[in-house]
Amino acid sequence: MQTTAKNNLKKTPNWGKFFGKFIPYLKNMAQIITLQEAQELTFAYQDSAMAVNQTIATSVDKTSILNLLNQPNCEGMRMYFGLDENNKLTLVIVGTNNLGNDMTTGQILDRMNLCPFYCDNNSSLIQP
């Protein structure tokens, strides 16, 4: 049974600020989507002007993610978009605590394998 956002609002008293408005920090925010939905999202980006000569994906190893998540008091992670020294889109990943706050004194991940270059050329999420 999936927990709805409304139910999370009742259980989670923690609030964060988003564009000047306070919003609740919701646990279990990610939703499983279908391959078709994933393709619609990734293909839309790949077709956009933003993706021209730009990163379309990154990959990170399991050990790095587990080390980040296994930090004391880490309850999740947040991914920030950034630009590397070559002006390519990258992700910066930081752990979050039970209040949804970034754990910036802990491990922070970057320098993942960027696609193009390190791609799964057979992926259903990359346009042919």
C-alpha cells in the first residue's frame, strides 16, 4: 500500500522553505514510474536545446551510494545539478538527515561517469 502525500503531511511535522514558501519534508518522495514514462522524460530532455552538446546521464557505483546512505543519521539523499570545469552538466549528491537537511559535513559525491562517453548504448532511455 502506497503512502499518499496527504498522509505524510499528517505524520511529518518537518517543514522546509521552497521559493519563499514553507513545505513539508515528505519521506518516500520518489515514485516508481513505467519505462514509457521514463522514456517520455528522458527523450524530452534529449530533444531539448538544453541537451545539445551536454550530459544526458550519469552513472555512479553502488558502493559510493551505499557509503553515502550509511553515514550516521543519513535518511536519504539530494541531487544538485552543477556544471563541471568543461561546462558539462553534472550531479552533486549529498546525504540528508531526518529533517530533510543536507549533511554537508559528511560525504558529498561528484565526478561520476558522464554520458556521452560512458553510456549504455543499448539503453531504452537513450533515443536511437
